Amino acid sequence: MKPEFILMLTYNDTTVLDALKIFRECKDTPVTHWGFKDVGLPPEEMKALVREMKDANKTTYLEVVSLSEEEGLRGAKIAVEAGFDILMGTVLFDSILKYLKDKSLKYYPFPGHIFGHPSIMDGTIEEVVAHARLLESKGVSGMDLLSYRYTGDAHKLLMEVVKATHVPIVSAGSIDSYKRMAEVWRAGAWGFTIGSGLFDKKFVPNGSFRENTIAVCEWLEKTSESDLKKYLE
């Protein structure tokens, strides 16, 4: 299956200040999955933005890149109060699982050892896979895998995590080329996020944010599985 494209209104792991304006300019594109980070906007502006997204029938994602238990729980509470569909990121803590237990919000935490801002992941592939299996055993709905923020072989990591688990895997962070999109597809990941790559015009070098967004949508629409080889060479 083709991976899903989650458009993140973020740059360098921070929600952009004009996120609402950009959403309004691009909400009529084929993108159905929209999200942003827990840092960059005040809570009330975050809630207003997600309301507009939901009014436009979009599936909404809050990605929490803050790594402490306190900040992760705060992000989970914001996600619930604002009516997000999916909470991505955070280090998994039992307190977050307990808080979300009776909520309709789906939870996709980070597998692996995450540090820094923008986020980086290290450790061996075996360690990340073992952690992913542990998260699945705890009942998470999916996972937010920082494949291209990994200090080792990103594509191999993604393939191994997808193979070892049975929940949706989202490859998040630093997807800035059709090659990386093809790798995500080949690995069998459920989806991927792009934020900075659109602002940096990685897909249409002289184009607008909207034109870069449309370019990603068109690539997904027009590319077939048999076409992937030319992107992976």
C-alpha cells in the first residue's frame, strides 16, 4: 500500500507562527492528514488551529517532541482538550498511558532513545526493535519512528521495525526527497510526515509551500510500486 502523507506545519521541530494562514491556503489540496508540534504556539492558538482542521474534515495529529514525563503528559492533555485524533511522539510513561486509557485519542509514541531538539535517535537497530515490541505489548495504537534522525542506517531501521510490529509505523522527520519517500514506501511503513522539507522547497525548488505540497501529493498519486526502483538506485 502507498504510505499516507501527514503534513506538519512545523519547521525544525517547532510549529510555525503562521500555521493557521498556511492551512487555510492549502486545505483544499488532497492532503487529509495534518498536524503540528506541541511547541511554537500558545495552547489557545493550537486549539483554534485544530478546530479549523477538523471543520475541514482532516485527520489531526499533535506531535510532542518534549521528552520529559511532565511535558509528555501536558502534551497528551492538550491533545485531548483540543480534540486531536492522534497524539504522536513523547517518551512513553505509564502516567501517559493511564491518562489516555479511557480517551478516544490514539497514541503513537517514539520507539528508541531520543534526545536533543531537533530530535535525534541513537542505539542499535536491535535495541530500537526491542523497544518497539515493548511499546506494542503495552497497547499503543502506532509508533512515531524518527527514521531519518537515526544515527545509523535509516532505511534498514525502518524496515526492521515495520517487520517486527503489527501497528501503523509513521516515519517522522527529515524526509526531504522522493528517494526517502520511496524508501518509506518500500519498507511498508503506514505513513510519513513532512514539514521542514516543504518550507525549504525540497520538491519544487522555486515553488511556494502550496506548490511543494501538491508536488508530494502528485508523486504519491502518479507513482506505482514498480516505479520505486528508479528512486532507490
